[in-house]
Amino acid sequence: MKETLSVINKTKSRIPVLPILRIKNDILGPKYSLSIAYVNEKTSRELNKKWRHKDCPTNVLSFSLSKNSGELILAPSVIKKETKKFNKNFRDLLGFLVIHGMLHLKGMSHSSRMERAEQKNDKKYFGGHRRGHPHDESRRGRV
């Protein structure tokens, strides 16, 4: 299988450059085919409602398509609103959420094991400093 990565920005937001291919290869492996789409809040809300039955926009959604392929849907406008809460700039929080989504694609559920993997990769790629935790109750199951 050929290594593939596809990224599309369907928003008007400027998306910072991230080492997505390196992160993908570290977490999912070089043969994993990953698609990333940046969408607006309305689209995020529609997808979250359809697939998770939650009528609110969310920062990231992960869709496993097969053992070796998947898709991440990220909503930059939602992520920008969350930067203060997690004491991260937009680039670092976006990167953390890419890591988080990839770990879900790898089959991980919210757990201490997943948190350790998040912290390891977050530190490796983005310095790993944040306040709050994306699994706390105030997030209403998002992330």
C-alpha cells in the first residue's frame, strides 16, 4: 500500500503548518492512508449530530474507514475558541487534536493509556504544555 496523506481546507481560516506526515507515521504507520478535512462550525455540528447524536459543533471527529485508512474532521473556529481554556496557542492545540484524533483512529478510547500517548506525542511535537484536560466533564464528551 502506498503512503498517502490528503489535507483539505474547506474554511476561510489560515491553517498553520504542522508536521502531520511525521505524526501520522509515528502513530498510525507509514502505510496508513489518512485524510484530514478542516470544516466550518456548521458542518462540524451537522456531522457531530449525524454520527454522535450530539447537536453541537465539536473540535475533532475521527472516522476509521478500514484497518489502514481513516479521516479526521477538524473545526478551526471551535478550536480557536478553546485555546485559552487549554493554555495553548491555536497551532499547538490544533496539533494536540490531530494527535488525539489519530489515537482514536488507532483504536484507543479515552483512558489513562490514551492520555499517556497524547502527552508523549504532544511533548514531542508541540512542547506538551497545557492547562485543563480535554477529557474533563466541562467538555461534554468532546475531543
